[in-house]
Amino acid sequence: MSNNNLSVISLVSLGEHPTSRRPRRAEQDARAIELGIKLVGDNLQTLHAGELSDDASQQTALRSYLGMGLAEIKLLEMPADADAVLVIADYLKQQKTDIILTGVRAENGESSGMLPYLLAEQLGMAMVTSIADILSIDEVNKQAEVLQALPRGQRRKLKVDLPFIASVDMAAALPRQSAFGPAMRGQFETTLGGTFTDEESSDWQIVDAKKRPKRLKIIKAKTAADRFKAATAKASGGGGKVVYGVEESAQAILDLLIEEGLI
Amino acid sequence: MSSSEFLSHFLFTLISFALLLTLVGAVKRMLLWSQGQSSTIHWLGLLQIPRRYLVDLHHVVARDKYMSNTHVATAGGFVLSSILIILLYVFQLTLQILTWALLGSSLLMFIGSIFVMLRRRNPPPNLSLGKWQRLPKSLMVFSLSFFILTLPATGILPSDTGGWLLALLLVAGIIWGIGEMFCGMTWGGPMKHAFAGALHLGLHRRQERFGGQSTGLKAIDLSSKKLGVEKPIDFKWNQLLSFDACVECGRCENNCPAFAAGQPLNPKKLIQDMVIGMAGGDDAKFAGSPYPGIKVGTHKGGAIIPIVNVLVESETLWSCTTCRACVDACPMMIEHVDAIVDMRRFETMEKGQTPGKGSEILENLSATDNPNGFAPSTRMNWAADQNLTVFGHNEKKQQVTQADVLLWVGDAAFDMRNQRTLRAMIKLLRAAKVDFAVLGDAECDSGDLARRLGDEATFQRLANSNISTMNKYSFNTIVTADPHAFHCIKNEYGEFGGNYNVMHHTGFFAELVSQQKIKLDNSKELALTYHDPCYLGRYNGEYDAPRFLLESMGVKIKEMERSKSTARCCGGGGGAPVTDIPGKQRIPDMRMADVIETKAEIVAVACPGCSAMLEGVVEPRPEVKDIAELMLDALIEDTGEDMVGAQV
């Protein structure tokens, strides 16, 4: 695809490996870059808000985006307690951007997945969640055809007006390998970001997340085919219905509790 | 003027001119080599050429007795004849003894050339045809011409025998002969191997190879502008020289497991392609076996043209298991594996194009220090019931900083099959009352896989991390069951300041058995063969210790035809299972066929990689057992008497 006039920015964060908890390139952000490179090649801009850490492993993690063949990453310097949403929004307001790509949620920190929504709100752009691909861009009508990833491998084709923000799902194309040489030689173009202290989070208490208790699933299947079906079949929505009214809602909950043998 | 007077005048001019032409060719060839990157010039090595030729090179040639005798006669006769020809016809020394000597040496060379001719009547597929089929004729013409030319001078025949007719025939023969044998040496004929080969022997990049061993890969500077080899000129100049030494004998091809498996690699063709790259041109004239599945004549290259996917397909590079069988078989001492890894480094570190699962494995190595991405904190889970002493802190908050032996666990820690080997090792070490400790979660992958996948950066990080961990503790010996870790720590950590006494478990246990610290039952009769791991055998020359251990258990090893230095790889080295380049058959299947041929019921291995590859062969097949496991089966544990003694 040659979209020479298109301006695409991908936002990258520091990822965290799930088992070793070491910094790495975030899997979704890397997919966003892969998608960006597919759209505009070398014209892709990449933005990171944060500090260039003295810690070698953090630098290496950020540099591994450069290793995908980017010449530079724009680094918006901000202190650790700043609100990245405001800093990035402040910067993007001054740019003319057609497409902003992010991951669905960060691999560490608040990891709320709110950043693309809040940015869209601040910039007044459309927001498409969990995309797998951008199929085509009609620069005349300022419209893009986007493939959205839904659970169980389903896809939905959407038409979105430019400019828009999209969060890139794990279902997007695998990111290319990061090569050490370009990673070391790529540049950070540092600019001082606006100062927006995140006042809300300053008095939050942070505790490790606990896994939600999972309902025991008793599989009665006798054959391999049944087990396969149980594992892959779409949950049938037969039992679900929308209930209005307080009385009916309460009754529905009570019925379920009785049915599950909890009361 | 008689025909003999004419001949002697003419020969002076002709030979002088030919020598001059040869010299011009030599300079041109040297200019080609000098396009390469700088590398230490070992001038003193030049003095060693005769010794290296007669000892090291001949040692390899002599694996084929027919060819070594043939080569001694032909090459010996040729070198001697050349010297005498120059003395007689250029310096015009008219000593009768020289004439007689020339008669003898040319006869010797002629006899040799007959055997060369015979070998080439029905040449085996590993030999190149084309210009190489011309060589025996040239050898014959050269030797016969000078033999006949010399006859009258010795007085056996009257001078002017044959008159002008013979003189003209001789002139023609000599022009052909010295054209091929002198000028061809430096202008790219088959005799190029003599000129480049001699210099290569002297100026070899691995001087320690001669009379010793040098198998560790060489480190590169990670801050340099280009990492690895992209174009022929990115090789060191002495590597370019080494490519020119190739004599296209195809012994590498005969020994290459990837070639045999039908993967697109032929070490001989690869080296010839490097020559094409250095000198410029295409591969249409290559007259040997192609890379399996890739047609000859479809690729071209040049000194400043990228190699991969222009001259050589990337699959060719990634088919190599780095088993070193080609290097070991090469009479010209060419280092194929170095060249392949150099090119892989560019593919991985500059282009980011490691095929197959390479990218994932390398990412895991940098995020978790093990290739499969397991949490580093679970490295010791396998030994939860083993009560091992761990260096550093332990559960009782005691500091352990020294032990006699550091047991290097390796990535077998995460592999249920090879955990069995580790458990067996621990029981044996305890039976021998060895004082040992492990590094626990602080141990990282040795870096072997990353380095051979071309990721020198990850290798260096892992090596430095392991070295700084080990340097905190004091121990006498590192013992490991993994020959890859063994090789890396022993031969490749030195460049980063890690110098240790490292032993493979077979070597260490062999010592314990010979000191009677481990007693083995030798009454069982096992139909068993032993598979030499490449990184223990060819890389480190350890063939005896495993065999000693097996024999101590009373086993009469049913040796495979390809064993010791010619052992066939299991297919697990060099990241080959990761890149997984398709071929016609699988390398471990071929190796298992070798095992089955011996009618053995058990194949003893000494490497976690080999056990994984060979156990991956579908059953029914012989059982795969590590030597440590076999030893544990045969272990005679101390009986109660000693225990009582200890208690009192």
C-alpha cells in the first residue's frame, strides 16, 4: 500500500514479560508498529511518553522497537508521576494526524486500557477498539476500511472516517523480528512534554492484582469430539435475556443463585 | 641450430615468461583477498607451511589411503620437478645430478597422475567435473613432456632424438603443462589450490588448530557499523584466502548431514559460491553436486553485492547444524562453520530475519534467559525433591560460596526427559561423595543457541551474566551433562574473561570410576552403541571417556560405521531444530538408521540435544539412554558395612 500523504503515528510503551517481569517491547504495541509500517513504510512516526531510563534493560526494551527498522522514536519526556494521556494529547493536538495506533492495554502500570479512549475524547477523534488490520484507505473520501477482531476468531469489517484512533489487538499480524544492529543505531528524538501531574493516582494504593475466581467447569463430555466441542463451541446465548425493572432483575438474580445451589 | 639447442633457448624464454605471468596472477589474486577486512597476519605461520602440509593436512588426506598415496606421488613429484626445472632451465645450472633428479621426479609425478586419471574414470558424485576432469591430463602432459625432454640430457637417448617433430611436440606439451601447472595456479585453474592452499596453511585464521584445537567461535565487536557478513568483502581477508584453497574434493559434502537429508546445503558449493562472490561471476560453471533442490546456474555474485538471496539462498545458511563434520573432513582446513555463522549474524542482527521459530526463541532468551520462555524463578523446580546445595543464599540463610564442583544444570532443567539424566547425575555424584553445588535460578542459558543463530548480542549478554555469577563463588571444576554448555564455557567464555576448568560429565565420571570412587556392575550384557555428540567429539576431541565408562559397565560397544570424528550429527545443533529448514528426510531418522544397522537395542548418548532428537524418532526403535542413566542402573552402592563404619 502506498499512502504517501497519510500521517500515521504509533504510540509505544514499555512492555513487561509475563513470567520474568522484565521490560520488553509490548506485544500489542509491536503489532501496531508492524501495521503502521505496512501502511506507510518509513513514514511511520513512533511516539513514547516517559523518561529515557539509565537502566540498561529498559533502554534495550525501548530500543527493540527501533530494531524493527525505525530510524527514530520521538520521546516526550515526562516525569514518572505525570499523566501520559494529557502529555500525549497535548503533543498530538499540535500535529495533523490521520491515524493513531496503540495497543489495547499496557503490559504494566495501570494497564486500564483507557488511554486510547481518553485520547480520542481529548482529540475529538473516532476510536476503534481491537483491530486486526487496516484493509484500505480512501484518501479522497477520507475513509478507512478496518478489520476489527472479535472473540473466537470472528472479524467485523468497519468503515471509519479519518482521522481516528485504533487499538491493535493480538490478532493483528505478528510483529517483525527486532534486530540488534538497527536497535542500537536508531535515535531518540527527545522533546520535553507538557507538565501534567497525575493528581488522582498520587494517593492510590497499589496492590498486586488477584486472579478472579473461576467458576468450576464440569465437563461431562465422554468422547474427544464432545470435549473438542465444549472447548471451542461458542457459548450459546439461549439463556440470556435483557431484564428491565428492579423487581424482575432481583428475581432473576435470586433464581440464578438458587439454581447454582448457593442459597 | 639443432633441435636440442633450440629447445633449451626456447625453454628459457618460455618458462621465464610463464613464471612472470604466474607472478602477475598471484598479485591479482592477492588483491582479491585484500578486499577483505583486516585480521592479524601470522607471518611466522609461513615458516610452518611444510610442516602443516606434511603433518596436519596429510593426516586428513590419509583418511583415504588411495588418494593420499596418489597425492604424495603427484604433488611431491611436481614440487620437486618445478624446482629442478627452474634450476635447469631458468638458472641454467648444468649439473648432471639435477638432470637425473628431474628424470626421477617427473616419472614419479607421471605415475601419480595415472592414479589421478584412474580415480576420475568413474568419479564419485562428490568430485567436481568440468575443469577438474582436465587436470589428470594436464598432469600427465606436464610430467611426460619433461620426462622425455630430460632423457637425452641424461645420455640415455642420443641428443636430437626424434628431431624437430618431437621438439615441436614437446614444445606444445610444455606450453600446456606449464600453462596449467604454473599459470593456472594463480589464474584460477584447478591448481589454484596449491598456491592459495599453501598460503592459507601458513596464514590460517586459527593458528592454534595446528597441533592443537581451536573450535570456539570468534567474538565480534557489537559497536561496529555492520554486524556480521553481508558482502564477500565483509569477510576477513584470510577467510577469503581460505575459500580459494578449496580443492573441490567433496569430502565435506560426503559428511554433511544437511546435504544427506536433502536440505539445500552443500558445504563445497557454499565455499565455491564464496569464491564466485569474491571474484565476481555466476555459478553456471560449477561442476559438482548442487544444493539439493536448487538448480546450478541461477545465482550470481560480486565482491560488493550482498550474498544472501542473491548468491546464496538464506535456507542454505540456516540448514547447517554447525556439526563441524565438513571442517573436520576438509584437507584444506577451511572453516565452513565460521563463514556460515558470520553470514547468519548479519541476517539476525542487521536484518532481523532468523527463520522459523528463531525470532521467538531469541526474544525468550533475552526476556527469560532460557529459549522456551519459562519463568527464570522456576529454573530449580525440577530439583524440588533433590535438596541441592545452591550457591549464594539457601533456605537456612547460610551463604554457600564454595564447593569442589559447580554442577552446571543447563536448559535440561526445563525438559522432563533430560531431568532424568540430571537426577541420575546427582545420585552418582552423591554416591561418589563429591562436594557440589548449583547456581540455582541465577544460572542462565549458556548462549550456545543464540550465538549459533547469529545473535552475538544475546550470547555476549548471557556469557557476561554467567561469568559474573560464577566469579562470585569459588570452585575447582564445572561439570555439565550438556556438551553445548561445556563447549561454550570452556572455549568461548575465555574471550570475555571467564576461564574455568570445565568437564563434561562423562570425563568427570571416568575419573571417578578409574579412582574407584564409583563402582559399576559389569555383569550385564547390553547390545549397545554409542552416539558421539558433535560438541563433545569433534569440538572437544573427547571420544574416549564415554567409551571407557561403557566398557567399565562390561559393554562391548557395537560401533556405528560413522563414529568418533566422522559421527553423523543428530540434527539438533546450531539451532537447526529452531529454523527447521525442510529437506527430503530428517537428520535424526538417518542417525537412528545408523544405530539400527548395528543391531543395538540401546543407543547411549551424552547430550540432552541428542537425546531429544533421537527420542523424537518414531518407534519401534532402540532405546535412547544417557550414559549417566546407564551408569545409575549399573551403580554398586556402598553396602551397610561402610555405613556402619561411618557411624562408628
